[in-house]
Amino acid sequence: MSPESRRRLLDRLAARLQHAGRARVTRRHRRSSAPARFLREAIRTGLTIALLAGSARAQLKPVRVFEVEQHRLPPQPGSSLLSPWDARRYTVTLKLLPSEKQLAGKAEITVANVSSEPLSELRLDLLALQVDSVFAGSNPVSFERTSRQVRLALPEPVAPGDSVDLAVHYHGQPTNDGFGGFFFTPEAAYTIGEGIHTNPPSMTRTWIPSLDHPSDKALFTLTASVPAPWTLASNGLLVSQSGVDTVVYTWRSRYPMATYLFALAAADYDTFRQDVVLAPGDTVPVVNYVYPNRRKAAQFDYAVVPQALRFFSERFGRYPFEKYGTALAPCRGAMEHQTLTTISDALVNGSGRWQLVFVHELAHQWWGDLVTLASWEDIWLNEGFATYCEALFEEHAFGRESMVQLLDRYATDYFAAVGKRGAFPIHAPEYMWGPTVYYKGAWVLHMLRFVIGDSAFWRGLRTYRQRHQFGNASIRDFESVIEDVSGLDLKWFF
């Protein structure tokens, strides 16, 4: 390719990225000549799409199969979004009956009144399951069951700042949307916290009455019984295990989490560990729950996890939770539940083909679990970040050229999607689970890295973590951090 042809191609790429990748983070529009100048220079210096003839193929292959893209829908009536209540703790007791595809449960929930007025009504999100009774302390509570919620009339008003302890007894056959929710299969029972056919996507409401919104974090304890020989895995640490024919497991989380990150997985599992030593006396337990006939395949495929955990701990700050783990399930894709990623058994075959998926889900422990999106409109802060972490790890493990090839493939897939569906912002996206949020989202971070420089970029990510860890953040929160750290006015970028 001649220098003039290369220049024209670079200019066309820069123009396309300016239109489809830059300030379309949000719907705020500002006129500026800076984006085109920055992007053209970024491309020419190789920090964005590089034109590398005959370069080696990246060792880790990107895998993101978007079988379904969900159209953005308006909020559902009666959603717990903006609830005047804040859940502080869930203690859930479940009896799983796999042969009947049923469960029976009790959810003990401590909720606080965070409004400025006394409250005597509370709405919990719950789909499909039948509510038997509700108590506030020892007092029975009258309730109304709708298709999506349980509306409680408390026996006494709760003053601002005070809390009430609820106990909800329920049973039935839990539901799912084909991707997220609660699943019984002949070989397993498991949950996936996000749905792609449900609005809002939080799916804990399919098995626990809850304030099921990502901004409402709480502490969780799960006690669940399953028939032997099944093993049950969940978030946090295993507190106890007892029983022979029916085995009862108790799991407890030390750190608050959003409801959609609470999970269980039960099957006839084997386990193996990959504990990661970060420093003398500082070890992160890593426990993997796999089918016995997939143990060797998983040991090969998951070899990337300790490497990525060390790298992300160096870049973003120490791994934030009490353990990390994975559980195989007959699900689609993978889901980054806090401390326990659920992974499709189709992705673990000993080929190493899907390793970037495992890197992606691990990255969510920082971006999505530790710092959680404030609302589903901020989904880029989860998925764009985790996708860019794939590229960052590729750069760390195999070098810059390999990272550039990976980003090039992201761009190719994104522009193909734009050709079919058109361009739209990554904030409040028209489609939540497609290449715009994932691939364009990764590119926006890559361009930001060029605009503010490596030093400010890494300091910005660490500062963003420190300010919002164990809480929630919006795109505006991220913008504020980056502007503070870089000393730049980046309104034109965002």
C-alpha cells in the first residue's frame, strides 16, 4: 500500500470512529475539532487500529457470540428502582427439589427506610413463585401478590433511618428467560443473574423476593439443601456442610453485592484449586467446581486465570473479595457472579479457545462487582470495561501487536453491527448486549487512554475503584474521576 493510500485509509477510519465511537458515549453533543485530531494521531501512532501486514495471530482468541440483542425498553411499572427502602442483609434458606423442579424458601431481609418520611408500605420484586406468609419480626404482614411484586402493608410505620426485619415464606417452580433466572436440568440447578429477554435484566427476583436493582447492595447468606451426590456452590465462603442423603450448605459473603450477582450452582461436581499468591502472606483462594469428566480440560483452559488475576491486581489494585471461583453449568455463555463466575460447560473443552471469556469474567470482579453500575443505562461501565480488559491482558501476555489485532477485530465486528442496526450511544444503549456496548465500549476506553496518556489512565482507573468500591457508579462519576486525575476538560469526549 502506498503512503498516500495508507493516509487516505487512516483518515477514513478516523472519520468513522469519530462518528461511531467518540462522543457518542452519551447523547450529549458538543462541537469540537479535537476528536478528529486526537483520533487521527492515535491511529497513526498505532495506539488504535494498526494496519499490520503479515503479523502473527493473537494467541488468545476473542470470543463474544451475540446470539440475541435485547431492545432497550422503558422501565417496568412498579419496579423497585428509586425505592425509598434499602436492603441491608438477606439470609436465604432454600430446599431444592430437582426432580420436581421446585423450591421452597424463606428470605429474611433487613430493610431500612432511607426516605425522609415514615413508611408503612414496601414492594419486593418476585416473579412466578407463590408467597405463603410474611412476617415483620413476630407480627404477620398482610400482602398483595401481583405478577411482578409482593406489596406489603407493614403493621407499623417505620421511621426514617430505622429498619425492619422481614421474613417471606414462599415456594413454587422458579422461572427464567432462556438466558437468565433459575434453571433446573437433569444434571444441575443453577442461577444466572442477568436476563437478556427481560426488562429490567436483574433476575434474582426469579428465586428470591428482593429489592432487585443493581444500586441496592447488601450482605448475603445462603443455606440450601440438595440431594447427594450434588455439591452446592455460592458466593463468599463456605461456612458449613452437613448431611448424607440430603446435604445442607451454608455460604456467607463478607462484602456487599448487588442482587443480580448473588448465585448458586449445584451439580455432581469435582473441585480443584488455583490459589494465587500475590505477595508473601497474601493468597487469593481460587476454587473451581467442574464436572469430573471435565477436570483435565478445565485445568488446561483455566490456566490463564491466575495470570490474569495477578495482572489485574497489579493494575487495578488487589483482588477485592474473599475468594474467586467458577462453576460449570449447562448455561449459555458466562456470568460474573461475585466471587463465583458461572461458565457454560460448552466453553470448557481443553482447547484453550475460550480463555479470553474467562479473563473477561474475572475482570468483572473489579468492574461490575466491586464497582457496580448505578443503573442499567450504565451497562458500558461493566461490559465495555471487561472487554477492554481482554485487550489489556492480551497486551500484557503477548505484546502490543497482539493487542492491536484484537482491537482491530473488535472494530470490524462493531462496524458490521452498525451496518445492520445503525450507530447509537453506549450510554442508555438501544441494545444492551451487543457489539456497541462491548466492542465500541472497549474502543472508547482505548481512545481515552490515548487522549489522557498511560500514566493518567492507570491512575484514573485506580482512583475510580477507590472512590466507588463496594458501591455504585454512573458514567458521570467515571467522567468526573478522569477529569480530576488528568486535569483535562473532557466534556467533548464524553
